[in-house]
Amino acid sequence: MTQAIMLVGGQGTRLRPLTTHTPKPMLPVAGVPFIAHQLARAAAAGVTRVVLATSYLAEVFEEHFADGTPYGLELVYLTEVEPLGTGGAIRNAAEGLTCGPDEPVLIFNGDILSGLDIAALRDGHVAAGADVTLHLTRVEDPRAFGLVPTDENGRVLEFLEKPETPEQIVTDQINAGCYVFTRSVIDRIPAGRVVSVERETFPELLATGALVRGVVDTSYWLDLGTPAAFVRGSADLVLGRVDSPAVPGPTGEALVLSGAAIDPAAVLSSGTVVADGASVAAGAIVEGSVVLPGAVVAADAVVKDSIVGAFAVIGERTVVDGAVIGDGAVVESDNELPNGIRIACGVRLPMGAVRTTAGPGGCPAGETSAAAVHGSVLQK
């Protein structure tokens, strides 16, 4: 009977405007809040009690998940009044644990999607008598990550900051954001202050000779901290590239939730999700995207690798490629939104206001201004 802590207090600033009104772990990924996938996988691994370490928009979690009964879990909510860092959040959440000092406790970051065998990580931790076990993954370019070298037996040697020169890249192994702590180790983390596990807790454990293990796993792994990764993770779940018991439908080219309206002449592909109350009109093409509840994709629009916020509108013939459209935004017809652009919640873009190619002509919104500047010329 394993217990776990899930760190879900981050503000998700890299995902704004999507996280303006919704905590990052509650954003819909493959049709359900992202942490629903983590909770379902934790339950499948034998976890029975999960403490959600909340902070930003904390009330949203309990309103949705209540006591965890539908997941076969007991959920407990503990909120940080002030951000405490990764270690401080773990220590604060430990007040909700009921297991003994020698029991293993799983720790999940609330923004990591992976195919890790959670039960195997826990069981290996117990068998080795470790103090902490880390899930490690390998990346092609480790310059953006702290490095975690291990010896031939998997014992962590040190924790290194992001490398600044090629000589500092001594391994391609990085911290993948899932841990197993022996409960007594958590209890030794200082309470009530900011603590970083990477910079304080783990190095101190190594300095005292504690057994800190690193388990390299090459299965699917993705940090959902950016819009591009968010879209990719959702699509990979729909396409079946990574498994989750929480996906509310069969895998395939698209997941259309109950209450969505899809015209037979629309094309959905590449792991697209269309949420309840959303609609996609005739001739529209939606590829590898997430269309949130109540959103509208009008006729002949093209939406690719993008997120369309709740109750947002994509006008006729508009092209959205790698963009984020905030909740309630209206993008009128004949716009072209390029990769990386983000439209704030509630904004209205007039017809043809943003384009990367020549438009259909006409600029009625600018006639008054043009007349004021060039009035005499226009009158001739």
C-alpha cells in the first residue's frame, strides 16, 4: 500500500495565456486534466493515497477530484501559502502522509508525461535499501538540464548544474522528475522554508554517504511545460504512443469527446482532441491540435499543432499554425497566425488583421485613419 505526493503548485507561466485561469496540471491533455493521467497510472502501480501539494489556484483541484474515489485513490490536499521550492513542497505535503518511516513514498512532478514503470521503480528502491531513487532519462542535448552522473551500479555520484561548455557535459542523464523517497528522509527536510531538492537535499544526502540511486529509463518522457510540448503530449496519448488508463476513448487519429459537433466534411488527424461543446465546420482541417470546450473552428479554417482555448473562435479560412489561442478570443476570417504566436484571452482579431502572405484586399477598419492622414490625396 504505497503513498505518494504529487507536486502541482506551479503557476505554469510558460503556458500562458492557457494558465491564466487554470492550473497547469489541470489543463486538458487527451481529453482530461493532465494529472488525471498521473493519478490513473499511480493507482495502477498500487498507490492508494496521494497528497496533492497545491498552491496556485489550489481550490480547482479539490473541486474536480474531490476525495479521489473514481480513481480508486484517497486524495488529500495540502496548500503552500508561499512557494517553498521542490523540497519545501515535499516536506509540507508530508504532513498528509500516514505511512511509517521506513516506507517508500513516490514523488511526482505535475507536468511530466512518461511511460515509466512506476511499480518497478518503487520495488527496486525497496530491494536496494536506498534512501532516494531518481528516475533518470537520457537526452540528445543536455545543455538545458542539470546532469546526474551515476556509477556502474546506478549510484548517483553528484548533481551538476546546467553545463556551459562541452567539457562540462559528462553525461546525457538528467533528472526526469519522479522520485522514491524513504519516508524518514522526507521528515529530515527542513520545514517551513524554501528548499531545493536538486541544490540542497540531494547534495547533502550524497555528502553524508546516503544511498541515492539513479534508474535510467528509456521509455517515453516529455516535460509539458511549453505549448509545443503540451500539444505533442496530448497528441501522443491520443495516438497511443504512450499509455494512460485515463484516456476517455480509443486511440487513433482523433479523440472527439461527447457533445462535440464535427461536420462530416471536416478533417481531424495526428492526435487531435475536440472537447465537449466544441465544433468544427465543413472544410476545416485540424491536425495535431487541442480544441478546448465550447471553441469554434469555422469553415475552411486550418488549425495545426495549436491550442484553441475554451469558447475561442477561429474564423473562416483562417490558418493557425503552432499557436496558442486564449480562452474566449475571436480570430476573424482570413487571418494567418504563425508558429509561436499567442493570442490573449478575450482578444478579437479583425478580419485579415495578421497575415504572413498578401491578404484578400480591403481594410475597412483603417479607412478613417487613412482619410485623416492622406485626406487630400484620397479626395483627388
